[in-house]
Amino acid sequence: MYNNQIVKEYNVNDNQYEKILLLAKKSSSVNKRIDLLIKNIKMTNPEKLEKIVESIEQCIK
């Protein structure tokens, strides 16, 4: 009985590990994309920058 319980607990933790790993990868990917956007925005000319900011503001309202 004890051995079966360990196997069941391991399987549950393993499934959660995969789920958490996928979430972490997605989060990391989004953060890298945001960092790249910020870097590119800082190098953008003022006219384009105003349009970018307005577009972002509209999206997050």
C-alpha cells in the first residue's frame, strides 16, 4: 500500500512539473519579447514613438 501511494504522489508531482515548466517557458518568452520591444522603442524616432504609445494605451484600456 505504501509503495502505491508513493507512485501516485510521484505521478501527480510529475504532471504538475510539466505544467509549471510550460508556464515558465511561456512567461520567459513573453518577458524576452517585452525586453526586445522596449529596446526597439527606445531607438524609435519621436513621431513613431507617439503612435506606438497611443496604440499600446488603446490596447490596455
